[in-house]
Amino acid sequence: MKFRENFKYAIVCPTSMGVRITPVDRQPVHLSNMFHMQATSAESNVLSISSALGLPAKVLTTFVKESPIAQLIKNDLKRRHIDYEGVEVPQGGPWGYRHQFNIADSGYGMRGPRVQNDRAGEVGRTLNLKDFDLKRIFDTEGVQLLHLSGLIAALSPETGLFCLELARHAKKYGTKISFDLNHRASFWKNREAELSAIFKEIASVSDILIGNEEDFQLALGIHGPEAGGKNIGDNIENFKELINNVKKEFPNATTYATTLRQVISANEHHWGAILLDGNDWTVIEPRPIPVLDRIGGGDGFVGGLLYGFLKGFPSEKCAQFGWASGAFVTTLLDDFGQPADEEMIWSIWEGNARVKR
């Protein structure tokens, strides 16, 4: 994949930043009185792999004016070497705007994770075209890759139009587009026709399409084959057939990817991936991985995959780096990864957990 050569940012994404609150020691939320709090969003999680490894990254977002949570988020983005741009919206009183809260139980053993999204009054729903100079961002500054998420495209009518216009400007100025479908049924309720049109237009101009079997079927209306066998590894040919169906409907893309996850317990998953790049398939058969906290593993996969393409890795290496980046994030208390170097990720791929002195 050939990216534009004159650029300030390797990767840019729109996002709605918030905070994640997780009980310590993997306890359930309702039985806990001590919590770990971090700044988060699925999209900034993706960027964290590239930013940690030295690529210039930026989020387009919006903040609550004079909010200590907004300051926490800004400080954290700076710590992760992620630039940010966005207007500050007045809170409007105690019942006005705020940053989203994500309250997460990591689960343990046979007790599965539980996540509650508290998004009332979410300031990210106000993301609007009028607040950004898209010609400056895509033309004057330059962007190699625009990453879009279905979470943001479906957040509100305003954010849907914002993502559409970002995709149009990216296309106009030679920026490549990746689109992680991230279908959420609660976001789509009573908005199916509106969101289907938005998602299909974005997908039609995207260069990289990422999603699981439900994402492709529910967000894009792609027919998927019935799953067969109780092990996810038994369904690889069915997943490949689904991706071929996506390629027929959206042939503009050059790359299509999905992860494979089978949950054995909250602490052990079988983790794999499938990538179609041009006519070349890469299949990573599901392998067992230990899991400290699963949240963010999928974002880690996307982040590693996109980093690989930005660095010019062969497609097989991109898939491997994505797989290992996802496995890396599941070993962390945060839901994003900041690898010290590429070697840390490649060691995970190679299954080498020996001490490095």
C-alpha cells in the first residue's frame, strides 16, 4: 500500500474521549471500593501502538471546558505522544455535557467481564465539521492514514456526518482510509436506514476494512455463511467466504481483516486473525493466550496492523504484528498498549517470554 509522502501525521482519527474505571484485583464492580481510572477511547487505543513506536499521531475530538476530567485526558494523550485538536464546550451546569464513563469488570475464571457504558451528556456527540479546518488537516499538514470507527460514526447524526466528510476529504487529498466497523446494536436502534447509508459510503471509499462476522453482516448487510463446529478454528473457511463477499460488495478496498477469538475463560482465550491483502491471504490459526484484561485487545490488533502497513511491512508481517499487539494489550491493566519497541511485540509473536537483561 503506497501512502502519500508529504505529511505531518502518519495516522489521525476522530474520537470521543472518556475515562474507564476498573476495580482492582479483578473484583466485580458491585463488590468493590477501590478502582483504577484511566483516560480512554477505542480510537485513541488504536493510535497508541503507532505513537509509542515513534509515528506522529493525532486525535480530533472535543472537550468539556474547565473540566478536570478533560485535563486528565489531555495529560494522558500527551504522555502517550498523541497530539489532539478540538474545541472546548461549556459544561452548561451539573446536567450538561461531560466525558463518557466506562465502568468495567475484567472478570476472572468462569466469571465473564461486564462493561457498563455511561454516556449520558457525552460531549463527543457534538463533534462537528464547523469546528475543524479539514483542508488544513489533510492538505497543508498532510495525513498518511485516516482511521475511522463505527463507534464514532454512529454516536450521533452530527458525528456520522463528520466521519463522512472526513472520509471525503481524505480521499480528495490522497490520504488512505481504514474503517473498523465496530457495530453496536444500541447505537443503531431506530436509526438503521440512516446509519446503513453512512457506513456503506465510508466503506465504499475505504482502503482497509476491519470487522468481525457480526460487524460485516449487521453494518454492511453482507451475507455470511453459517458457523460450523464448536471451535473457532473450524470456521476459518466460513470467515474467508464472508470476507470474499465483503470484497465483492466493496472492491475499492485493498485489505480486509478480522480477528478470531474463542473464550475458554476470562483468563484464557484462543486468539487468531485473518487478513486478505490484494489476493494474498494470511491466516493466523487461533493460539492460546493468557488474559489479564481482555478489553482493548481488538484495538491493539487494529493498532498493530495499521502500524505494520504504515511502516511498509509485508502483509503477512502486518497481520502477525497486529495479532501480537492485541495479545500484548490483554496482558495490561490499561486498555491500550505502549510497547517499548518493536522487539517487545515480535517476542510475543515468537512465543519468547524469556527475561531480557
